[in-house]
Amino acid sequence: MNTACRLHEVGLELPDPDATERLGAVLAHALPEGPPALVLALEGDLGAGKSSLARALLRTLGVQGPIRSPTYTLVEPYPTARGSCLHLDLYRLADPAELDGLGLDEHYPADALWLVEWPDRGGSLLPPPDLVLGLVHAGPGRRARLSAHSPRGELWLRDARLDELRCKGDSASR
Ligand SMILES: Nc1ncnc2c1ncn2[C@@H]1O[C@H](COP(=O)(O)OP(=O)(O)O)[C@@H](O)[C@H]1O
Ligand SMILES: [Mg+2]
């Protein structure tokens, strides 16, 4: 990793969809040993690349077959060799209370890996994020900002091999 970047916040240029997918793969490879017990919040407008990144991460964890968008179901669970993964897309959530109806607490282990698109719509009913990935349009590509929000998120970010992805350094740091 470019040492000019502070560990708790890293900016990256993602010039094409392949770069977004590589970032997803890098994050999958960097997951700590044992059950993930991590929440990755995926922020950004429609078309920013959130689902692309989530799909690449899940594929890298060995998920085969279709990876459906959870736009209508709100949540899609994936058992993986690394434990349970949940892909949520809360864009259509009208009220955070609707999350109660999904039975997330009862049906999914607390040590799952959560990949959450539109996390703001879940309000306080969602577990807090360990890592936040913000994606914004930047010309034909995207700009990403990764920020750790917990010690586990910091470890995850520390172990991510971002060296192949260009680092923005100070301009994106807090
Ligand atoms: N870094 C990138 N540069 C250009 N296009 C990208 C990039 N990352 C993803 N895309 C493209 O953006 C489109 C929307 O991606 P998607 O993952 O569905 O967005 P979201 O889930 O944020 O709405 C897809 O066609 C995808 O290939
Ligand atoms: Mg999406």
C-alpha cells in the first residue's frame, strides 16, 4: 500500500469497472481469519458501482451461480467458506422499521459479513459499519474512499492490498 495514505481513510481512483471489481476482490482477500463479523457500508448514487463491488467480493469468496440484486428482496444471503454473507440493498426501504420484518437478527448469525447498499435508509436498526466505502462518479470512472469506523474495520483496511490501485494520498485523507 502507498504509505502516504493514512490507514483509517484511503482514496482510490477506479478508472473502469474492472478496477471496481478488483477492489472487491482485494477486500475479500483481506478479510480477517475466522468468522467475518464485519459490516461494509456501500455508499454512492445509483450507478456508482456498489453492486459491482459487492458481486466481485462475493465471487472472490467462492459464491457461484447467480448473484441477484437485492433491490426487491432487500436482502440476499450467501453461505460461503468464510461464513455467512448478507447482501442488502435498502434503496426501496420506505421506513427503517421494515427491517424488523426481515428478521435479520433471528435468521442470520451475528458474525456474518454484511454488504449494505444505501445503509442510511436502515437507520439505527442496522449494525454500525466497520468500513465505509463511498463511490462517486469521476469522469467516465469512479473515485472511491474507504474509511475504517472500528478497530476491526481498521484491521481489514490495513490488510487490504491496495497497492495495485492508485492511492490519492493526502487529498482524500481526513
Ligand atoms: N470504476 C468504474 N468506472 C466506470 N464504470 C463503472 C465502474 N464501476 C462500476 N461501473 C459500472 O457502473 C454501472 C452501475 O454499477 P452498479 O454496480 O449496478 O451500481 P450501483 O449498485 O451503485 O447502482 C455498471 O455498468 C458498472 O459496470
Ligand atoms: Mg446496486
